[in-house]
Amino acid sequence: MSENKAKERKIIIGTVVSNRMDKTAVVQVQRRFAHPVFKKYVSKRVKYKVHDEKNDLNIGDTVRIVETRPLSRDKRWRLLEILERAAQD
């Protein structure tokens, strides 16, 4: 049972903040948690480089990404699905 748990890949949801690179997008993930000492809510943001094979992500899209093998120096995540498209002006 513990072997299966070790092989599960992390899946997270975030927002696309940049899509200027070829086949790569930058996804920002924000999480809120209570501070262990002060008990106030704190927001932390982390940016991940995500492999986007078809170059179909736009800024503002909400996406689900999955951890994968290293694809380049910084890229360790790939696109799983697009949950919500950003409103186009």
C-alpha cells in the first residue's frame, strides 16, 4: 500500500500568468493557511513552469497541472487539463 502512495503524482490547480515561451507556460498557485503562531491567514504564491505541447494556454486560464519527470532545467510539471478559459476582450 505504501508503494502505491509513493508513486502518486502531485496534482495542483493554478492560474496562467505567462505564455510567452514556446510550449511552456508559467502557472501561479496560491495557497492560504493559518500562521502557526499568530493564527492569522497568510497567502503564499509559487510559480511553476508547465509544459504546454499545443501552445493553447492564455493568460488568466485556470488549469490543473501534474508533476512529471524533468523536461528542462526548470520545467517539472505538465498540463493535465484546462478547467476554465479566461474571458477574452
